[in-house]
Amino acid sequence: MGFIFTIEEQCQGCYACVRSCPVKAIKVKEGIARVMDELCVACGYCLNICAIGAKQARSDIDVVSQLLGQPSPVIAILSSTLPAAFPGIRPKQIVSALKKLGFNEVMETAFGAELVCCEYGRSLTENREKPVISSACPAMVSFIEKFYPQLIDNLAPIVSPTVAMGRVIKWQYNPEAKVIFIGPCVAKKAESEDEMVKGVIDAVLTFPELSEMLATKGIEPLSEEDEELSGPIPSLGRLWPVPGGLLKITGISADILSTEIVIAEGIDRAISCLREFVEGKTKTKFLDIFFCQGCIAGPAIDNNLSLFERRRLIVDYALEEADKAQTQSDVEKYAGIDLSRKFTDRHTELPIPKEDEISSILGQINKLKIEDQVNCGACGYNSCHELAIAVCRGVAEIQMCWPYLVERLQGTQDEFIRIEKMTSLGQMAASIAHEINNPLAGVLMYTKLLAKKITGDTFRREESLDYLSKMESEVSRCSKIIRNLLDFARQTEPMLRLVDINQVIEQVLAMVGHQAQLQNVEVVKEFSTSLPKVMADFDQLQQVFTNLTLNAIQAMPEGGKLTLRTSVMDSQVTVDVEDTGCGIPKENLNKLGTPFFTTKEKGKGVGLGVAVVYGIVERHKGKVTFQSEVGKGTTFTVYLGAHDDAKG
């Protein structure tokens, strides 16, 4: 597992993480968006964009808890973004709270920032031939190592303030100590295990992880007394998280700043600057670059303060404490600490698909023509062409294309309607067989009687005509039943026209009324005589009310009352299908409308009836509601927009 991972059961396939990921390090398979560790730079963008929390960063809480329980001293080093992360709480109160957690000492990485800035000052003064890119942001370092390895030689061979502070402690201050960094950056977790700098930071806690540990122990920082930081005390080093802080601490002049130095914060500007750097369009001598808009915008600062307000809090804290610092002697004391580092080419060569492969994918999603490539971005990629490339590489699925998916779902819904229609037809045919059997038995009886009359001595013309009339009536009855079945089964194209809902329900009852009689179900019709018509497809509405009526009848196997009620309310035609049957258990209420979910016995239904009802009514811009109580019955209500005769 990498530093950022997906809780798979929570992922809902919204592709927000794909859209937000600047390096497209998200692989979608079977609808689940997983992080590809070989591409991920641990910037944390996906953590903040995932509204349901399916994306999570690896927590070091257990590691820190274990270290706090061991005899070795444990030192916390705090990011100087602390005032912005805990507004209203004094930094020295956090120090006291950390001591209660079990930390032996609490220091600031800001002193490491001052050592690092001294190193940058020397490097920029001595080396003016080769353009230099700052290496303080671990996400940016990882980005260059993985995606712009040709720029590795331009990275300043200087550690970050966090690693610098870790070396101060481990190499000189207290070699026996365990060092825990606490700050707003998820990428620090990856940096702590980078083989080029590992060994000085034992664990990394984000600010939310710290809050969780404090809450678990019942420690409320706001109620704590102030307690002083220990170790070397920084001065202007606390300005490091603020954009331009490195230059301010280093003391680079405004003239150099205006002509040879570029500051780039935020992923869009950062990547743009790097691209121009590679293409030779940027002639800068020093590129101070961060993935976030400075560390004050780190992904693990969990509040809604504006960047301006966060900057103010940090600057105020830095200026307030600057007068108390005795930095120069401390800087000299630790001047011998090696602050150098090297970098690793971690570039992963992604396969380049052939044009015919890309065209094949575009063809599958109906985007082969340029005019069909809407580039809506719903899939998470900037264009249909980019999605096709990702599919070819095996990191995306064609189902991520929203227009394509909608088109497929439309076809699937039509198939659902057809399947459920045939299921309903089968159920009706089974019961109609009994209904047809009675008139056929009557016809057979009258045929035999008529045959006896004709061959016997008692033939009377009037009596024979009466027999024939009764036979004709029974055959017509059979013919009508069969004709209704054929009309119901016929596949027709959807056609909107003015429809009388009362007429639709009457035709439904003509087909299923016999089933109600067989089950001793009383059918009550409460039709509004002033019901306006609706613009709808007659056959599809017939399907809706057939499904609802059959379900209601089947819910009353021992008999009961079925009420079909029509009315008009607020420019809407409403139809209630109310039964006095068994009702629906609470645990099944939220499953209604789910395709293939059914509580019926095997062979009695396939679980598409209500799903089809929902689909058809939604396509008619209506809605379906229901109320149910176990043992008392269920009422489904269908709402359809009434046709306004004035509008035509």
C-alpha cells in the first residue's frame, strides 16, 4: 500500500480524483479508482477533492503511539504553519498538549529552514551558470523525478527544512532521539522514506492526525498552559511556509528577484513553468516552485481560512517571536551539518498506443468523428482522445465516458421494459388460461347440446339460435381477452400523444381484472371525471399501471381490496394504486426500484417491475412515491404533468 490509497467499498466512481490528479496517477478498474504508486507524487489533491472520504493518506498514528511507549526520547518538530492550522490556539499551548501526549521535547522545523536558506544563499552566489530549481517541496521533487527526470540535474542538491531539522537532532543534538514531523503535508510521509534522505525522520503526522491523537487522549489544547519550545530557536525561518519566504529568509535582493528569479506556487503554474523551463522559454536563474500555493495551502490543513488569513497568522507569529530569538549562535553551532542530498530517476515509461488502437476505443464510445468529441471532462480526462489513450494503457475504462454510458443505459432501460413486459405477460397468460377455459367449456357444452337437438326429434329453431348466440358470446369473450394480450405484448415505438389516464387504467383492468377475481380481490375505481389529459406514451403508461396493479393483487393472496384512484393536484395528474395486502418490510423499502430485487417466490417475478415503473415515469418527467406498512398494505402514487390546453 502506498502513501495514498482508496477505501474501495466507499468509492462511488465519480472520477473526481481522476479530474483533480495533476499526474493522472489514478487507475480505474471495475469502477473503482485506485492510486498507482509508481506515478503518485503524494500531493494530496485527491484527498481534498474526494467528498466521501474514499481517498485516504497512510496514517502514522500507530507508529507514533508505539514510539511514545518506548524508552527512547521522542522529539516533535512542528511546521511553522501551526498558527494557520489551529487558529485561536497559541502555539505554546500545542507544545503543552504534545508533552501530555508523551513527547519529551517540541521544536520547530523553522530552524532547519534557516540553515537551508543559508545553503541556498551560498549556492546561488557561487553557482550562476546552471539554472537551479528549489528542492524544498517533496511533492515537486517527486514530480520531477517521475515526470521530468531531465531536470534532476537542475534541482538544488539541498535537503528540505524538515530533513535539515531531523539531521540537526539525529546527528548532533540527540542521536538517541526519535523524530516526528507534524505538519500540513502528505508528501512528507513519502520524503521520510526516500532512500536519499531517510533515517532522520521516524514518522510523519499530519495536523488532522495530531488532532485525532489529542481527542483520543481527551487533551484539549485550548485549555492548556503555555510551554516553551526547546532546541535551537528560529527567527525569520518561521516565514518559510509563506510564498516567497525562502527568498526573504535568504535575503536575496529585489533586483535579482525581478530579473532572474521566478516564484511558482500551485500545480497549474508550477507545471507550466517546468514545461517552459524544459523548452528553453524561461531564462530564470532560480525557480522557487511548490505544488501547493505555499505550505500554507497544504492538503492537511483542515479549516476554511483564506490563504490571506493563514498568511497573516503565520507572519504575525514570526514577527512576534523574532525579537526573542538568539539565532546566530545556533546557526554557527550547527553549521557543520551536511545539508546535501541526491535525487533518483523514478521515471516510468508508459506505453504509447498506436493510432489504430486509439481510434478503436474512440469508435466504441461513438467519438470517432471530431465533431462527436465533446471533451466534457466528466471522465476525469481533458479530452476524449486522452481518455482513449488511458483506456489503451489499461488505466481507464470506456464506461467512464458519461455520454456513452447514458446511451447504453437508455438501451438497457428499454431492455428492462421489454423483459418485465414479457414477465407480466406470462403471469397474465397463466391466469387467463383459467378465464378462457370457462367460456370454452361452455362452448363445448352448447355444441354437444346443439348436436343432440339436430339429430333428435325435438329440434327447435329458436332454441338452437339461442345456443348459437351463447356460443358466439363466449367465443367473443375469449377473442377479446386474447386481443388484449396481443396488444399488450406488441412492441411499439414510443409515441407521445394526449392520453386519458382513466382510459389507460380501464384497459389495464380489462386484462388483469380476471386475476383479481380469481384471488377474491375487490377492485374499487375512484376516477376523477374532470381529469385533464397527459402527454405520454399510451403503451408505456399501460405497462406502468399493469405492473403496479399486478404487484398489488399478488400482495393479497388471501383476498383484499384494490383501490385505483385518479385525481388532479397542482397541475399534476395523480394515480394511487392502493392495496390492503401484506405491506413491505422496512429493510426492503430502500431496495424498491433496484433491478432484479424481488420478494416474490421463484418463478413469480424477476424483480424488474418497480424499476421499470420508475424508469418510465422519470422519462415522462414525473415521479413515483410510495407508503407501506406491514400487515396493512401499500400505496404507490404516480405523478404526471397535466397537459395545458392553453399552451397547445
